[in-house]
Amino acid sequence: MKNNLLPILFGALALAVLGSAPASAQDIQVCPSNLKGLAGLPPGQALRCACTVSQMRGSVWGSGRYTTDSSVCRAARHAGIVSRAGGIVRVYVGRGCQRFVGSRRNGVNSGRWGRYGRTFGFRFPLPPCAEQAAGGGEEEGGGGASLAACPRNLKGRLLPPGRALRCSCAPRQMVGSVWGTRRYTADSSVCKAARHAGVIGPNGGNVTVFMGGGCRSFVGTTRFGVRTGRWGAYRSTYSFRYPMPRCIGGAPPSRACDPSFGGKYVNLLRRIRVPRDRGRYGLCRDYGRYSGSSWAGHRNLPPGYWSYKYPHWYIWGRRTR
């Protein structure tokens, strides 16, 4: 493939496959040039190795999930896992994808490609192949500088299933609170959650965010130096992959629905029919404030408080409590 004949210097690599105790920098060997010789690494087992400045060269195919003949360290830079100075990475190997999307991230251009039998990434589970098919990053040649800065959080925003928000995270934006693991409450700091998810490195980078319905509970963990909190039920969530990870505690239970939620909302401004949103919001949902003017083909919508009772959205003018 692609005439990449770089030899694998560490074919018999017993490289720091992750154990329970963290290894020091001296214990970790340098990364192989690519993973063609390690394509049989078991799912969920990580290869831990070090990238040096001199290794950040060679070709890369894909975005977030890469063909195994891609340069490991250049892909790590593309993914935002390491800076220009290099660093330690954890690599996971998985099945192939039908296609790979090229993009420009963190100053590295990756190429697009068709079907390839084995892949790798820097988080587990690996990003779904569907992200490649959906264009899981900036399109090739797009350039990272054209993306706007990410919002602080996604509270009050509404994105249709599968539609991505693409934005840029700077190091100074990696502040604030985060709740959840892989799937986060909508009021969590976007850029700090992106670092927790491993989609950007300490120097920031571009991210692709997807939104979904609520979860019954959220688990806190520590990943990539970021600690997240646990939480109970929350009505709206986001993630950096699509389809989104499943809710750990399940979706919030459905109940008999009063669209005004017991008089919490008054002064009905508009009602729109969107039956397909049942898959995302269930039979009943108190969404809260939303200022967008269009949704699911309906236009010129007034700002207000939204609630969903299948198959309609209700837009209210005032909240009483």
C-alpha cells in the first residue's frame, strides 16, 4: 500500500504494554515507525512508547483512527496527543475501516484512503469508523486556523443527531468543571472534556463535538491529567464521537408528560411537530432555554423555553420557577 516500505525496527516489541504501575520515561522505548508489525495487538491492550522529534515524519492516513502503515508519531501529533517536542503515547489497534478521511490538525496533514484492514488510535474504544465516513475532522486542506474558538460549554444548545460542531481549543480554554467519562453533561467545559477524552493534547487543537439526549448518571474518572466529576441525571449530553457512547446508568426514565411541566412554563408561543426527535429525546423532555430560530425544517422560531411531548416541541415565553 502507498509504497510505504519503511522497516519496522521493533517487530518483536514487548514495549510497555500497559500494566498497573506507570512506567518512568527511562523504562519506555521509542515508538515503532508504524504498526504493520503489531496489527495483532489484542483489543483494549495498549502499546505505550515514546515519540521523539525525529520520528514525527512520514505519511499518515485518516483522522483520529489511522491505517496501521501510518507514521505512529506523526499521527500522534495530528491527533494532538503530543506536542512538537514529542512525548509518551498509548496506542490501541483495531479492525479496519471502509474509508479514511484526510484532514489538517495541529500543523499535520493526513491523507484520505479507501478500505484498509487494520487501524490504530490513541484512545479506547477506538473512534468509530462512522466518524471517518462522516468526515470526522476538518476536510483535507481546510486548515485549522479557520475554525472558531469552542464555546465554554454546550448548555442550551441543540444539534441534530450526527451533526457536528467543529471548533478549536486553546490551552487557556482547558479550565472549568467536567462531569462524566466519554459522554459529558452539556454544562461541562468543552475543551477540558476534550483533553480528558484524549482528542487533543496539552497544547490544544481542533475538536469535533456531537450532542445527544440525557443520561441517568455520570461516572467521574481521571484521564490525561484531567479529573472529572460524577453526577446524577442530566437532560443533555455531548461527546467527541458518533454514534455517542451509551449512557453508563441508562437514559432517564419516561413518565406521563405535561408539556408545561406542572405550570413551570407559561405563555405558549409555538408548537412544532418533530416526531423523529423521539429517538433522541424520548417521549417527554424538559429542555429549557433555547434561542435558535430554526429546527428540523421549521423556521422563524421565537426564542423561549422548550419542552418535548412526543411528537411535538412546545416553545414557551416565560418560566415561572
